[in-house]
Amino acid sequence: MKLLTLKFFILLVVLFIPNAVNSKELNGLKNLVVYEDQKKISEISFKNEKDKNVSLSEYKNKLLILNFWATWCEPCKEEMPSLQNLQNNSKFKNLKILPINIGQEDKNSIKKFFSDVNIDAFEIFYDSDVKLAKKFSLRGIPTSILINKDGYEFAKVIGSIDFEDPKFVNWLLNYD
């Protein structure tokens, strides 16, 4: 019986320790997962309002937040104004936020959404074939991917947060 208990304990350790080692939550900020092992982002692209491909390489040496959202997503609607206010925060010199619609919606629906929630600081980007959602293994929206100036994904926000939370802003300034 002791041997069976020991095997069960070892199995639990093997299953759960890698997740604890590779990521951690920032104190007091739920939904934010900071990676201890950053992930290099290979070349990715998505579309802009003019149906032209936009490449992340266009934003070299920028702190990037890729925010995946949809017009029908209520938490997306709630967090979008704080995301815009983060983009407009004068403390940041190299921050670029790219809200990427993955709801397979037309541009007029996206424009109406932005108008309804008073968003005027963002361009329209979309990933209608949802390739990026698959590439980043999104489990739901909103999800925000944080990429440092060297092109490494270093954190992820799963679900919505207040992007104006002083704890988050002060932490993110370390990467600007």
C-alpha cells in the first residue's frame, strides 16, 4: 500500500510541477500568467482594415500586446476601454496594442463595436481564419499575449483584466 501511495505522489509531482515551474501569477493580478521560460514568436501575420497583411516584424523593438477579442464577447467589451487607456498612457514610450478580432465578423460590425464603446485609438485588425488563435492555443476570449521588444512571448492574460490597474501598469513598465 505504501508503494502505491508513493507512486501516486510521484505521479502528481510529475504532472503538476512543470506547470508551476514554467509560469507564475503576478501577485494580486488574477488572469495574468508570467512565463519563466519565454517563447520566441516566429513570424506571424494578420489582416488590417484594408485587407492587407500585417506582420509582427513591422513592430520590431516594441512592447506588444496582442488582444484577441470578438464583438459578441461581453468581457471584451468591458476591458476594451482600459486597454485603450493603457495604449494612451504617456508613461509608455514603446508600447503597441494590437486588438485582433477573431469573431469572424465583418469590418462594419467591428467599427460599430469600437464606436459603441468609444474606442478611437485602435486600428482594426482581424484573423478571420483563426490561425493565430490556434497558434497561440487560445482557450477563450478575451486573451492577450504580451511580447517583449526581443520578440519573445513573456506573459499571457487569460480572460479580462483592468489594464489600468496600477500593479499591472507598474509591472509592464519594466518591459517598455
